[in-house]
Amino acid sequence: MPASNPSLSSSSMSFVAFRVLLPFACGYFMSYLFRSVNAVIAPNLQRDLGIGAGDLGTLTAAYFVTFSLFQLPLGILLDRFGPRRVQACLLLSAALGAVVFAIGSGLTHLVIGRALVGLGVAGGLMSAMKAIALWLPKERWALANGVFMTAGGLGALAATLPVELALEHYHWTALFWGLAALTVIASALIFFVVPEREAAPTASVSLGQQLRECGKFLTDARFWRIAPVSMMGMASGMSIQGLWAGPYLRDVGGLDRAATAQVLFIVAAALTAGFTLTGIAADRLQRRGVPLGRTMVWGVVFYAGVLAVLAGGWTPTNPLLWIAFGILSNTTVLAYPILSGQFTPEQAGRVNTLLNGVVFGFTFFAQAGMGWLIALWPRGGNGNYPLQAYQWTFGLAMLLLLLALAWYLAPRRKA
């Protein structure tokens, strides 16, 4: 059976949607829920652990360390064994990490639990992208990726008001016991519902040859042309949405916990819509002759403008500003179909996981670094950090994003 079938019927498309993408979407839902939940429980963690912005950033960013380090072996595993078995097994590590996080008695234990969660959800997006590359024709990848990533937005939604409401009745440790149970269910759905695709040609390729090909990807100019803009766009978006938006709204916007959770819910809703809208817009523009790269560039430009407004501290609680942030912050996700379209479907798992690895590895430094940079300013009498701390932090993120965009555009001008 070929890796992708451009003549899929409507019934076949429905089969792929419900038997393939939907179970993987459950895993990606959990990935984003775990990634974003600390933005709401941050005050609880700071109170119970007695930590400041620096330690909070490092604790939350531990998720990205194991997530990024596992991307290279993840790509090899996906190409050799397929996304179904790999993702079902990995999610069990996330469930274990949630349990360790729930029973942990100190900062070190929680960091270990958070790291196990990061390892367990490391394949949330890449396994689905591999499945999309196997089951759908290339011209449908951008749309399928965008629609699939809506599940991540729903996970981010679940990490806002629902979590805040749960914390009114349960301790945050009980919340993580529930997340562990949901993760086990997601693992079972993928393993028992998703059909096995016939073995890909790479199953007969030696491990050494696969590793050598990965080395070639890392020295490929096509990879490093697009990697920096993807790193800066997604790292800044995930760092702010997954953690620092909450403290910013409390410190700069003066919102209480309930109002902060409401704005974070708006951000997550816009993020969810943004995934779908980006996929649909890119798909339609591509059909009209507009390349994915051009769509991504304009999205990055508008996102940089949003970062500038956040850094300036102008209307920090304006819902329209946060809606724009949610829609535009993941524009650089288009880098994945752009990059994978330049390689064969059999290589898609490895090249995308390599990109994912450098993106999430940088996100660790971005999220933790934002915390340590904010902590350079002393807290006020009410325990809040001043506006200047966020101006420098978000302003630096905007500057680095624009530099990365200039790097992406430079080869095109030279050509």
C-alpha cells in the first residue's frame, strides 16, 4: 500500500478522520492540557513550594527538556514501528509523570514528574503528522494538520476555567491523579482503535542508515533556513500561553484569579480557532497559488506586532489583544508541512521530529529564561513583578522573532 493515496473517497476520508485522527487527537489534547495547566496552578505551586518566578519557570519548562531530547529517537521509532504503537506506549509515561507530580513532596520530585510528562507526550503532534503523511495525499497535509491541532487548543481550553473550577473543590494534587487516568484512556484508544498501516519501506532500513540520514537532515540548508523562525515563533507563543500570560495578567493587568482564568480561556479559545483557521487559510491560499511560506511570513509579522503591544503594556487585559495572540502565536506551525513537503513521506517522521526537537529544546530555554529574566526585577509590596520586567522579556522575544524571520527571508532575496 502506498504511503499516501491522493484518490481517497469521502468514505475513506471519514474513516481516516474517526479511526485515525480522532484517537491521536485525544493524545494531543492531553499534551496541551499538561503543557498549559501550570499557568492556572502557578499561584498554588508558588504558595505550597515557596518559589519565585525563576524556579517556577524552570519547573514548568522541565516538560520541554525530555520532550525535545526524545525527538530524534521518536522520529526513528515512528518511521520503523509506526505512530500507533509508539504513541500508545509513550502516553503511559505521561500518566506515570502525572502520578509522580501528584505525590511529589518537593520541587525536585515535581521536576521529575514534569519531565516524565514531557517524555510521554513527546509524540503527541509528531505521531499524528506521521499518520497524516501515511494516510493522506500531500496537498491535504496543511489542512489536516491545522484541523488536528484544534485538539491541542481544546486541551489548552480545558487547562483554564475548568481547571480553576476544579481547584475550588479539589487540591491540585487530586487534579493530577485525574489527568493520569485520562492519559491512560487516551493511550488505550490509540492502541485499540487505530488500525495498523502496512509496514513502511524504512522498516527494512538499518538503524545506522536511519541515524546517518538524520545527520544529513541536520546539515541540510533547507532545515536550518526554516528552523529559527519556527523556534522563535512557537517557543515564545508556548512560553507565554503555557505559563507567563497568567502572571502577566495578574502583575500588569491587576486581575484576580477568576478574571485571569477567564482571559486565559479566551486565549485558549482563540488558539483553538487559530489552528483550524491557519490550516483552512493556508489550504485555500495554496490552491490559489500562494505558497505556504508566504502565508507563514505574514502571520509572523502580525504576531510580532502583538508581542510589541504586550511588551508595551498597552491595554494588557484587552480581549481583542489576547484573541489576536491566540490566533497568530502558532502561525509558524506551517513550517512542518513546508519542511516535510521537501522530503519523502518515509522521511517525514524524522525530519519533522528533528524540527520539533530543536523547537521544544529552545522552548525550555525560552520559558525558563523568561522566568529568570523577570526575576531580575524585585517584587513590589503586593508580591507582583513590575511592568518593566515584562517589557524587557516580551520585547526581547519580539526582537529575536524578527531576526529569525529576516534569516528565513534572506536566502530568498539572494536567490
